[in-house]
Amino acid sequence: MGDQPKGYVQVYTGNGRGKTTAAFGLAVRALGAGLSVYIGQFVKNIPYHETRLQELFEPGRLLIRQLGSGCFITKDPDHTDLQAAKQALNHVEKIMSSGAYDLVILDELTIACHYRLIDIEAVLSTLEKRAPGVEVIITGRYAPKELIDYADLVTEMEEVKHYYSTHGTLSRPGFDC
């Protein structure tokens, strides 16, 4: 492992659309290069269309797990949400420290931090325990300053215009969900 390249930490944040989409795009790029990918979705527990991506690759190359207890954004998080988030962070720590996957995507992790389901210090500690060479992408709005400071690459998606608000368009399968 002496020649193992450094695994960087990337953060995709902001109020604009495309954070998860960008992360999944990089997952496809990594898979095309022969790398293995793990995606843990911290808030989602509905099988959105992107989760079907793992059906296209041989077993073991891509693993997607929905680790949340559901979308609590319309209500206050409860004990179930808190417990699910803590279990999820423990789970991804094992995944990252094992080195079994070249790329680990922690989708909507910043939302879990924003709603105080997970402490940012615990996230940073988990990132420190990853195996050499493991690249990590963290997505979601409201990325904490500590995470932005820690990361090697930060991209902020800014909403300029969106058909949800301008036309009242609902989520469209294959494009938005």
C-alpha cells in the first residue's frame, strides 16, 4: 500500500439541485474505471430511481444502502431518527476503515448534522479513521463550517432558477427522483 494514492474528502453542498446527482455521476465514473463504490443515504429510505443503479453492476462493485428512518424534514426529528443516524455513522465508519470500497458516498450527511442527529466532531473523527486511499463524497445542504474546512474539495450548488418554484412542477421520475 505504499503507492496508494491519497483519498480526498469532497463536499457537495448548497441550496441548488444536483448534489446527489453529481455524487452518483462520480460513482459511475469510478465504476467505469474499475473501482468499487459504497453509497450510504443518511436521510432517505424510499427506493428512489438512483438506487436501481446497483442492479447494473456485478455484485460487490456497487452497494447502496438507505440508512435513514425516513424523511423527517416536515416534522421534528424523533428518537428513531436520532438512533438511525448514529447507527448509520457507526456503519459507514466500518465501511470506510475496512478499505473494501474505493469511493464512499455519504448522501445527505450534512442534513443529519444540520438537524443535530449527528455531531460534526463525530463525523470528522469517522473521516480520520478511513483506510488510506478511500475517497469520500459528502452531500447535502447546510454543510457545517468545520466540514468545509476539513474537506479537500467543496462545491456549492446555487439555485438560480428552478421549475419547482417557477412552474409548480412536481418531482418527475427519472429526472428529479
